[in-house]
Amino acid sequence: MAKTRISITIDDKTAKEIELYYREKVKIAAEKGQAIPKLSNIYEEIIEKGWDKSLKKK
């Protein structure tokens, strides 16, 4: 699949939620000795699945 560059604007609350979600992913990866996920991959995941508070629990 071809990749397309996009630009989005999000509110402060959503940005903080995404940042906390990313930090949790980094923490889990560090504890397990895995590679730290790239922030761009996190945003791709959010775009594919949509941002919902339930996403954080998966």
C-alpha cells in the first residue's frame, strides 16, 4: 500500500492522551527488553483504528 503524508490538528486533551498512551507502550517495551516503538507508528495505529479510549486498553 502506498503511503501518503497527512497533517492533522488535535486538541490538547487528545494530545495528552496520545502522549500517555505512547509512554505506556514505551514503558512496556522497555520492561520486556523489546524495541521502543516509533511515535510515527503509534500515529499510524491510531489513524488505522481510530482514537478511542478503548484503544489504550488493547
